[in-house]
Amino acid sequence: KTRATDLPDCHLPPPPVVLTSFLVKLDAQGHLLMNNYKYHLRVRAYNNYQLSAPSGNVTLFLIGRIPYPVQGLNATCYESREGTDCTAGFSGDTRIPIAWKPPSDDGGMDVTGYLVEYSI
């Protein structure tokens, strides 16, 4: 009986790679997945003999990603009584006018509002 280790310079092929994860990007019809839709997923194993019974279902509702930060945040500052855009300086009487640009990526869903945080 001859073993592979008994043969000089014998190279065995590597075992097949079996994936246990997968990134789903397309629906059953080949379209890109869309936010605000519910998707049901299940997995079946197969070999050269047969296809397994399906796994239990996983149901997911796609809600999008976190949007990118807003850009160009600035306040209206007053230096020598002229209003200019700035990120630090002096502002008006009991109010601070601020402005910004929307995020460059909304995360796949419309931005529906902004939370302005401030501290003293």
C-alpha cells in the first residue's frame, strides 16, 4: 500500500473551499435590493448527490445606511458689524444663524431632518 507521503515531491490538490457566508445584493429576479422592502432569505446545502431541505427563514426589512455627516457647517459671525460666514467668532443678539450643506450620501434614504446639538 503506497501513501502520498511515501512518494517524493507528491503534491495533493487543496481541499475545495466551501463558503459559509455570502453578501446578498440582488433579488431573485436579478435586481438590486432596495430599501423599504422586506426580504425573506433561506439557505440550502448541496453535494453531488442531492439538495438539502431549506434552513429556517430569516426576514429582514432594509432601512438604509447611516448618512454621511453634513458638510460646510458655519455660522453668521459679526466682525466690525459685517456678517460673514465663520466657524468661530461673535454672533448676533440672543440668536446664532447657522447653515450647512446636506450630506453627500444620504445612506440610501431621504434625510428627513437634522438634530442640532449645542453646549455652553
